[in-house]
Amino acid sequence: MEKKVDYDVITDKVTVPYELAYGPTWTRFMEGLSQEKILGSRCSECGRVLVPARSYCPRCFIEISDFIEVSQQGTLMGWVLTDYEYYGMPTKPPFLSGFIKLDGTDCNFLHLIGGIDLSDAEAVRRKVKNGMKVKAVWNKEKRGHIMDIQYFTLVK
Ligand SMILES: [Zn+2]
């Protein structure tokens, strides 16, 4: 049995600065975003178009060098409403995250779903349905970052 000891403590934070190298494929993808283009990569073996663009096909295990601009519209395949805050989140809650299958692509793209009143979770549940069409809304200011797309909005 551990003996409990009372003692004074200080509480502080440790920060760890770091740099993440995008590499050539993500650099190209992010540069595309800064020009309001969403780039995918097409596998020469299976023909699948993957977004964000990637350097290899995870199914065929071959290098991909064929980049194509994909549609900025797609289908909502799944979503979640987040109403609590945690470290590293992309924006302040509440927010909707969605899996979006951009037209002509073969995988889901994770981003925010916006332009919706999120004050009533039940109303959100009634309004937002899988299979709805969505399209990208761009930030005016671009910085070559995934958040150059502000969010995807429901298409009427
Ligand atoms: Zn493939």
C-alpha cells in the first residue's frame, strides 16, 4: 500500500516546438489549396483517385506521380458534431466534421461542414444527412494550409 504524502507542487506547461516537413506531395497539395485547387493523385495501376494527393497507392504499393485537380463538390458520407474542446482541434466548438467523397474521387476527405446553425444539436441531426451534396467554401486569405478551405457547405 502506497503511503500518501502531502507536499507543495507547482503547475507549469512544457512546450515542444517542432517543424513538420510536408515533403514534395503534400507541398504540392497545399500549394494547390492556396490557388483554390484541390489536388488528388491517380494510381496508374488501380485507377483510384485519392485526396489529399499522396505519393503512393496504399492498395497497390506503387508510387503515384499523376496529380489531377478534383471537383470541389462532393457527397457527405458521414459526420460528427463536436461540442467539447480538446487540445489541437481545428476550430472552437461546436463544429461539424464530415467525411466528404469529392465527385470523381475514390476516398473520403475529412474537413469541416459549415454554414449551419449548431446551437441545437437535435436540429442539426434533423437537417444534416449522409448523402447530401456539399461544396468547398474558401477563405479569402490563403496560406497553403488545409484550412485554406474554410469549410464545406451544404448545397441546396
Ligand atoms: Zn492503386
